[in-house]
Amino acid sequence: MKTALLVALAVVTVAFIAYWIGATRKARPDYSGTGSFSVAIRVLVGFFTNFFDTLGIGSFATTTSTFKFLRGVRDEAIPGTLNVGHAIPTVAEAFIFIAIVTVDIRTLIAMIAASVLGAWLGAGIVARWPRRAVQVGLGLALVCAAVLMLMTQLHLFPGGGERLSLEGTRLWAGMIGNFALGALMTLGIGLYAPCMILVSLLGMDPKAAFPIMMGSCAFLMPAGSVRFIKSGRYDWKAAMGLTIGGVPGVLVGAFIVKSLPLTAVRWLVVVVVLYTAMMLLNSAAKEARAAQAGAEVPDE
């Protein structure tokens, strides 16, 4: 069944690439920000965020922070750009970790299916949100991401157990939890850390989280991205840069570097992500005041 799952992932990926190419030929949504964001910078952002994603740092929070600091993508298009741009690199991660890490295949498929359904419904909602709502949502999502990173640093995650499968009530709890995480991912909060907590709380071996969380993202991101591409709420140039740089970043992280002492990097990411969250929430507050005054506030 693992082979069938990988074949299904390959089919989904090819279909997603074909859809994205077809949509790009018809329309190329430009949500570029006011900063200098060249092709080389877009590719480098894709490489390094996915490199660290493969090593366990995550890519959504770091990419959002980079977009905000460099003013590379307008706030309302960040969720869509994250999902579209990181989809194919995440597929590369999933192929690697599903192939090498042992987990019950039925549990894996059930958890993946729940996350895909959550992402499909979530993307349809987020793609219609006004910019101020996206700013607030992204800001709060980044606060949650920073809290989860902090828990990692302080070793506050539950220890987990030795289970490689879920059954009965535990399986339903896992599916409901992953459904919610899939929906939240379309807003810009990464699935990795909360999925690790979820499977640990359910008594699973924490190592089993890797194929579950990467497989979930690999299937849900193309599904959710189709909604963003269809709505046009993403920046195609930034998404393309993330993809082009991201795949080599994953391969270098998985097969060449494999591991790094990341404690200091994680502390830095916590600080940067919290600062970015405050910037987004501040932008939303300014837009609210400007709306009352009848003015318009550009991206900062």
C-alpha cells in the first residue's frame, strides 16, 4: 500500500503542475510588494526556507517573515503564495520520509485524507478574505508558530509512546485534529510542530510524525493551492521562486547535510517570527484606522 500511496502522490503532483502551468498561461497574478525582490532573492528564499524545513525548522513562518521584512509580497497574497510555492518542495520531502520511516499505512492514509479535506475547505475561505482579515489571521498564526517553536526549545512536547498505528477513538481523534491542522495551514500556520504534538498525545512514536506530517502537507498543499490559483490570490513570481529554489534545498538538507545543531537558529526564528507577527497585527490596526478615516494604507 505504501507504493500505491507514493504513486497517488506522484499523480497528484503531476496534475497540480499541469494545472498550475495551464493557469499561469492564462493569468499571472502579481501581488509584488514595494520592496526589492529580484528573481535571485526569490530562489534563495525558496532554497534556504525549504532546506531548514527538511531539518525540522519549518518553512511557512520563516518565509512569511522574509516576505514581510523585504516587502516582497503583499500581505493578502502571502497565504496563497506560501501554499503554492512550497507545494512541490514539500512533495519531495514526503517521498523521502514516507519511503524511509515506518508507520501503519492505514493510519497514514486516514490522517492524510483528513488534512486534505481541511485544506480544501480552508483555502476556499481564506482566498476570499479581505486583506485586513488576512493580516490579523497571519499575525495570530505566527504567534502560535512561535509558541510551538518555544515549546520545542524548552522540551515541553509530550514524550509520545511506541505506537506506529491508531485505531478506534484514537484514530478518529487523530483525523479530527489533522483536519483542523490542514485548514489552519491554508492560513499560513505550519503543520509540522502541531502534528508532532498531536501524534505524541495519541501515544505514537514521535518518529511516526514525519511521514504523517510531510505526507499530509504533500497532499493537502496541491489541493489547497488549486483554490488559491483559481482565485488568483497569490504572487506567481514569488511562488515560482520558492519552488525552483525549494527542491534543491530539500535534497541538500535530506541527503547531504542531514542534521545540524539548530538550537541557536530556532531561538532566532522565534524572535523573528514574533516580530513579524507584531508587524502584521500593527498593519491591520493601521488599516482599520485608515478605513474609518476613509484613507488607504499601502503595505509596509
